[in-house]
Amino acid sequence: MRPLRLMGPLLLAGLLHLGLSVAAQAQVTIPPRSLHEVVETARADDTPILIEVYASWCPYCQRMQETVYADSTVRRYLDDHFTYVRLNSDTTGGQHSFRGDTLSTSQLASALGARGVPATVFMTADGTPIARQPGFVKRPTFLTMLRYVGSGAYRNQDFKTFTEQESR
């Protein structure tokens, strides 16, 4: 009888993991889209760009997908305020025009300043870099970062001031 009681929680945990995996796969990746296409989409939608630089082997990247990007509040804010793409820093294919150069996907990750993974790169709708955040970022801090860039507050105040005002 005892194994049956454990079956429900195990089944639920498996379904939750499957749901998170499906949600994590819903994001667009570069390639197949080039950075040029991403910028065109962002311009048309008048949204800043968020590029998630990751590697498939990276446990912190997977943790960001499962605990941050898969969160419904984060997803909703990204969907409403950003053109969001994923960039696999290990991919050597792809052709991206950036600052007058044609780069592979891994070269683009380096050009965007990603020295490791995960890394989050924010850009304006025209592809101008705004900021870069290396490493794993917990969900509450990540949401604050999204609101800071998504609201345009980065144009006229620093992140610390924005964070202090948001916590009031």
C-alpha cells in the first residue's frame, strides 16, 4: 500500500518537470533566426531585446530555464515587453551581422560580452547593447532587471535607484 501513496507525488513531480521542459523549449533560438531578424522584429514591435546566452551542458543555464524563464510572471513580462531569444554560445554556425562584422553564433556571444554562461544581454530595439549580466540570477532580481529595462527606466536612472524606488 505504501508504494501507491508515493506514486501520486512522483507522477506529479514528473508532470511538473515535463511542463517546465516544454515551457523552456518555447523560446526562440538563434540560429535559425539571425540577429538581423531579431532586430527587425524588435523594431516592428518597438521592444527591447533580451538575449539569453547559454550552453546545453551548463547546469546553471538549465537552472535558469527551469526556475526563472519558466516562471509564469517572468514569461508574461518577457512576452509583453521584450523580443526574447536564446543564443547557444557553443554553436559555430549561423551568420550574424554585428557592428559591421559577420560573425558565427559563438563569435556573436563573445562580441556581446558573454565571457561565460549563462549571460543575459539587453539591447535596444535597434540592436544597441544596453547592459549585460553574467551568471545565474534569481527570479526576484531577474524580474527587477526586466522591469528596469522593459520600462525604459535605464535611460534616466541607475539600477540601484530603480530598485530602491520599486521596493517602496
